[in-house]
Amino acid sequence: MTSGAGPFQGIRVLDLSSVVMGPYATQLMADYGADVITIEAAGGDTNRRMGGGPHPELTGVALNLLRNKRNLAVDIKAPAGRQIVLDLARTSDVFVSNLRPGPLERLGLTYEDIAAVRPDIVYATAAGFASDSERRDDPAYDDVIQAETGLVDVLHRVTGVPQLIPSLVADKVSGLTLAFAISAALLERARTGRGRRIEVAMTEAVRSFVLVEHGGAAMSEPASGPVGYQRILTSARQAQRSADGWICIFPYHRRHHDALVAEAAALGVDVSTFPRPRDDPSGLYQLVGAVAPRRTNAEWLAWCRERGIPAAAVATLEDLVEELEVVEHPVAGPYRVAPRPARFQGLEEETPRPAPLIGQDTLGVLAEIGYDPLQIARLQAAGVLETPGT
């Protein structure tokens, strides 16, 4: 579906966020119909330089994070640039930023500033730490938040090494949380007519995420057992080598386990050497590891399907990318479209609006909100605006 069609149709989002967390949240909204207007500094956002890509302003990351959005390049530190933000906010339903509280205050773009021009605005900020904490203005990136929220400790318990998950999981979990919170606030506004200030602290969002299962028995007071979900805190929980690749087989129910034990015995595996799952959760994975090499991925998948046992061959990143649809960007050329995470019945998934270059929509958007050509020319001459080629 293109921007303008979907459940967020008619909602305008003014997006001052950067890197991954905020842009991922607003990408989701743009994919489902919101008119997302992004404001960047003249040099462009970091995601335009993350990894390789076909154009100096469009990496593979940016091609998808910025799709279905419009873009202005504005110096928001200049008084005239701040006024542009306020004028856009007056026409917007949602304001999004991942600037820390201190910079927002210095720029004069706090909730009170924005609500003064749009009282029913949904004002959403996301940063590393809560605004009422002593760390409110500390910088925070995915590595730091993974360390703060137990993700590094979880891997330490399993591998013996305090590792980082090789994915921007803290950014993306926080981005999803931000998109959910904005959606909830828009629903509330539709019912009451009132706006709302929203804050997503990455530390709080990711701790909530981690502790769903890893609070474990320690969540009772006093603790009735250790922290952590013990079944998955084992190095045995991993993909297993089959006769021709890698596979994950998960005999979740007792009947699944019994079927695998019988099959392992039939294949000549001494099943008596493996602990029962109720005694040692790692025994389940050890059994799978012992029996998996006896057959190919295809054979195991067919065997599991017949018995209703969850299983999957291990997909590589190359496999995932190869499956994606290829579309044409007018400047960057062909690229692959990352999938939308949800389907809405009755809405067709059309080719997305291509990710814009830096400042590509500056002139058109400002004209929409009443700036005349002379005003725009003066702002360009003063260096407040940047458009392609300037």
C-alpha cells in the first residue's frame, strides 16, 4: 500500500527523529497511510550512511526506512527554521523526536512549545533514558541499551561471554513501542479530542521486553526461584546440523518429544543417555542434536510436518533478501522492498513511494502550508533551507 491508503490515512506525522528507532516507528506509520514529513539537517541522517547502497544519500537501510515519507532539509537551530517546525506542527497530528530533553528545551521544541500551536497534538519523544532521571541527557545507542537492559547478561549466561546481540534489537523494540504508543494516543484523541505527551525511554521499553520471560521465578516476592527462563538459558539451544544443512526442530509438547525419542531409537541413537526435559531442559536440545544428522533438512521437515512438530530450516540473510520484491527507485535504481509487518484485509500492498533525497520535498511542503516563493527564496538565501542541488 502507498502512503495515504490505510488505517492512518488522514494523519500527518512531523518526524524529527534520526538513525533507526524513530524512523522505524514512522516508517510503520507511513506504510499504513500516514503522511510522514521528515526534517533533516543539511548533511542528512545517519541511516543514509549505514552500510552500502546505490546512491550517496540512499543506503539499503535508508531505501526502506525512508520510504513513503516526504523530506525537508531545515536548519532548526535558526529562528526561521524553528518557525518552520512550528508552522508544520500546526498542520500535524503527531510530532516525533528522539532528541534528548536538553536539546529540545534549547531549541524551544518542548511539548509546551508544540502544544501552543496545536493543542491536540500527540507529542512523542524517544531517548535512551527517562526524562525524570539523572541520565536524561546521556547519549544512548543500541550497544549501551543492550548492556543496560539485561540482553548482554542473557548471552553471558548462555555462552560465558558478555556478548551483544548482532542486531539493533534495542532500537527496533523501542521503535515498535513508540509506534504502538502513538497509535494508542491517536485512538484516545479520536475518543476524547485531547492530545497527549508520550515518552519512550529505551531502557524501560527493552527491560519490559526482556523481563517478559527472564524475570523468571524471581518476579515473586520473595523470589521463589532464580531469574531467567531456564529452558532457553542453555548453550544447547541452537540450530542443529542435519545431513545437508542446519535445522531447528522443537518438540514442544510431550507427544512431540515421545515421537522424537521413538524415531531416535529407531535410527540407532541411545536415547537413555539424554536427560529428560523436565529434569534438564538442555536434554531436549541434546537429543535433537544427536538425531538431526541422520536425515536431510527436507526429510526432517516432512517428518515433522506429518506429526505437527514445529521445525524450520535455517534461512540465511541472503535467502531473506532474495525473496523480496524488486522495485525501481527513480534515482537509486532497482532495490528490494523490506516486508511490512502486518496485513490489513482489503488493502492492497502497492509499490511504496520511493525514499526521498535530502530536502527533496522542501519547496512543495512549504508551499502547502502557505509559504510563498519569495519567503522560500529568502530562507534559501539565508541557509535555513536546503534543496537538491543547493
